[in-house]
Amino acid sequence: MMRKTFDLLGGWLVDGTGAPARRDVLMRVESGIIGSLEHVRRCDLNPEAAAGRSLVDLSHCTLLPGLVDCHVHLTMSGTEDQAVRPKQLTFTFEQMKPLMDERIMKHLACGVLALRDGGDSAGHTLRYKNEWLPLLRSPLRLDAAGMAWRAKGRYGRLIGGAVDSGLTLADCIARREPKTDHVKIINSGLNSLMEFGKETSPQFGPEELDLAVRTARARGQKTMVHANGKLPVGFAVEARCASIEHGFFMGRENMERMAELQIFWVPTAFSMRAFSRAMPPESLEAQISAQNLDHQLGQIALARELGVPVALGTDSGGFGLAHGKAFIEELRLFMEAGYPVEEAVRCASLEGARLLGIEREVGQLKRGAGATFVAVQGPPSELPDSLHRVECVYVRGVRALPQKACCRVTP
């Protein structure tokens, strides 16, 4: 049961804005809202000073906003077993439910409180979100695309369906019921693991994409567009999509335009490190995927320089991309690309919340915001590894996930 007012001492606080971490912060929580955030001297928090009030002592922890993974596939496991991966596509909804339960818990265990699913061919995730997740009373927010849209004969069968003959992409979006949280469009193929920098042609032309994005917007839906390469990304950007997913080899010109239009980019860089680790070290696939990763890290660094809004997404469920763990590895890559830890956390929290339109719920710790946050053991310098050591999670002032019964509460 929620206590109306209590105080909580954090050893460090990273607020989600990209500002430097703060030390020794006292958070006052009032009816699920952050009433104040103040620096405090520990000597002022002796038992006599704390008399008459409740104090949650997390002085050994860093407080972070609720984290957001902007690109997952909950119907896939992330296994590297190529014999198992196709079988996942045949599971019924009843078979899939417990697996999705488990994958959501893996995200929560790393402090991820919101997910944006990038589609599945059976529409299981949308059904799970609408029918099953409310019964679980989970603290996690899930946005689902249902089936993604692709051009007939092109890449994307694993996560979506083709546009029917005689219909436009916009027609398909307008006719889809039940309405999804957002629309996923596939506008290129996959990255080549045999030829560095090879690009595929766009699946949809600029006019068709423009009409599709406007149709989705009229229905209150944002569009996330899978696109790699200059033309596929460029067409989607000029259509004013909400976000570019992956964006490998999209180039500086597209990134400058994204900065100008404030179109989000979700880089999913760890996918290439997962491939490079899984392949024999001497293989061409390992070498090319490592080159792809290096190029993507260069683009992430450039995005920071240009002011492109970047949100963290993992493509979890893809080859070698384990739910939860991939989030930690993706955050590590942002830091490798030159983002200070506080800015990397911003991409993993506030920017993701802005992309999903839920910044009032998660993503930032400030006065007047909901008291929804994650406590990880140790100082900010131990991130992202400390996400393996989540101590507890609060949602609107209620401790939703006590990973351990070690938060000391004193009267």
C-alpha cells in the first residue's frame, strides 16, 4: 500500500536530462509524485533527525529514471540456434504467453519499464498487450505494432505481412483493426554480412511513404521505419516518419536532415557485435559485422555532434540479442561512441519516453514528475554493468519490484 509521503536517500542521482550526476540526494515522495530533490549532508540524517518520518536508505545506490527499450521483438528469444529460430514463428498465442511473460521480467530486472515492440507476423504481441498484460498488473508499459508492413517479395516475413495486391501501404494502415499503438514499416533489407556497406533498394517510394505516414498520423499513430542505406532512410525521413530504426550506412546528409526535423534514430548497434561474436573469428561474416559495428558507432558519435535525437533500442529477440542483457550492451556501445554516462542514460530514458509519448510517466526525475525510478548498486561510474544489480524499482511511489529485501526503511 502506498505511503502518501516519505523520504528516500540516494547516493547518486542521474535525472535523465543528460545533466551531471548529483551526489547525496534526498527525494521527497508525496502521493506518488516527486515533491522535491535536494542535496543533503549525511550527518543531517542521523536517527534523531529522521524521527517522525519514513526514510528509505538507498545511499549505496544510483537512482535512474525508468528506462525505455524502443525496439524489441517479444515473440522471439534471441537464440543463436538457427534450428530453433524458425520454430518460434509457429507457436500459438497460448504457447507464447509464458515466454513473453519471462522476457518482460528480464527487461524489468534490468530496470526497463517501457518497451516498444517492432512487430511479429502473427500479431501475438498486440493481443498479449490487450488481453493478457492487464491481468498481470505488471509495472511495464508495452506498445505494440502488431504486424509490420513490407512490400511483396521483400524482406520482413518474420515480423510482418506484405501489402496486398491492389492496395497501397496507406490503404493497409487505414483498414487495420484493432488499431495498433504505432505502425511499423519495413523499407529496406538487412545489412550484408558478406559485403561491407552494401545497400538494398527501398521497398516503398517517397510518395507511398508520405501518404502512409500521413494516414497513420491521422489515426493518432506514429511510424517506426526499418531502413538501412541512403535512399531507404532518405525516403522515410522526407515522409516525416517518427523514427528510423537501425539506420546503418544512412550517411551524414540524412542525419543532418533528421536533426533539422527532429526525427528520432534508434541505432540497434549491438546486433552487429552479437553477430561478430557468434561467427568464427576468421570468417568473413565476423569481419564484416565488426566493420558494420565500427561504422555505426561512428554514426552514433556524429548524431551526438549534429543534434539528432537518439533513443536506445536493442532489437531484442533477434539473433544473439537476449532480452534485458542486450539493453545493457547497447548502452555500453553508446558510451563507447563517446556519450558520457549521463547522456547515454538520457538516450535510454527521456529520449525513449519522448519517442513513445510517455515522458510524463517515465524518463526523467524532477520535481512534479511521477516517482518512477530504478535503484542500482554503486555509483554512476559502474554503469552499465550495475544494471545487472538492480536493487529495486519504484512506480509512482510504490516499490513494484523489490529484487532483494535490502532497502532499509526506518521510522
